[in-house]
Amino acid sequence: MPLSPYSCVLWDVDGTIVDASVGILRRLKVALTHFGRPAPTREELIHWIGPPMFDSFQAQAGMSPEQATEAVSFYRTLGKADGYTTDIATYAGVPEILRDVHAAGIPQATASSKPEIQVDAIVDFLELRPYFLTTVGATPDEATLATKTDIVAEALRRLAARGVDVSRPVLIGDRHHDVEGGAANGVPVIFVDWGFSDAHEGDDAAFRVSTADDLRALLLG
């Protein structure tokens, strides 16, 4: 059995395990048009995927907190109608890494800024449930549990509550929010370059990888 330097593995979802950009862009275009805001281009998705949508509607669309709350609700209604799993695909080689890390006896959890109900839908749709001991995402209001810092802490808490050794965790992600959330919890981050990020977002990560093979080598030796 491969030896890993980590006692548990936390995974971001969007841009790390799955590419959900096609559906996200379509729903954003509908939502922003509905509220009289310019629709984003695919190139501008980098600013939307990663942070909580409540924050993005304010930062990217110039909405007030009250308007952003309404926009998030509308956007989530569109997502619910889609079933949360329309137009999503896993990144090449990632499901196999999840399988092999699980087979090596290393507990895994999601640590996603997506609402947890969506994380669960995606994990089940892609038949990844057996590989995760727990799936953690944002609360539905994206307020009680929303920041990556809080979500990483919650993922560690749930794993510890299940008897997992959380003394040597690692977080895998694709945005600076992952790097910052990991650092706030003392969790090193493996930054993947296949997600949605600017060139320097992963500069402060413990490691940076561009292929699934590179990621596997770090996790399983």
C-alpha cells in the first residue's frame, strides 16, 4: 500500500474535481440579465468561480448586499431547476486519484464553497460518494458557513468527530481562497493549475501541480 505524508485529504470541488463552468456561465447570464446587469464572458468566469456567490454578485456586478441576496436566491433557483448536475464533468485522472487515496486508507472530505446540497448532488451523480467520509459545503444561505476558512475548519471538525487523525491534513484547490483558507487553519495546500485562477494565485501554496500524475505523486508517493 502506498505511503502518504498526509493523514487526511480535503478537496475543493469546482475547478478541482469538476468543471462546472458551462452550467455556471449559462445560469449567470440568465441571472445577471434578469437583474439588468451585463452578462459575463467565459473569460470573466475566473472572477466568479471560487468565492461565495453572495460575494461575487457584489464584487463583480456591483450589487448591494440586499440585491446580492436576491440574486443568489434567483441563481440558486436556476441551479435547482437544472438539478445541480447539468453540464458538469470531472477533470481527467481526478476520480482515479480519489479512488486510490481511498484504497490507501486515507480519509477524504470535500471543502467547497458551493452549497452543501449541491456538493452532495454532484458527488452522488458522479458516483464518488464511496470515496468521501464526509462532504462539506456552504450553508444554503451562504452566510452561516461560507468562507473557505470556516469550511476547511468544519471539514476538519467533522473528520475528527469520526475519529480521523487530522494532524497532517492537506487541502487541494485551484483558487487563492483555498490557499488562504488552508493557511488560516494551518493546512498546507496543493494548488492545481487546471482550474480557474490567475497566474499567481497559487504562489503561496505548499505545492503546485499541473497534471493528475503530479498530484498523485504528492498524495501517494
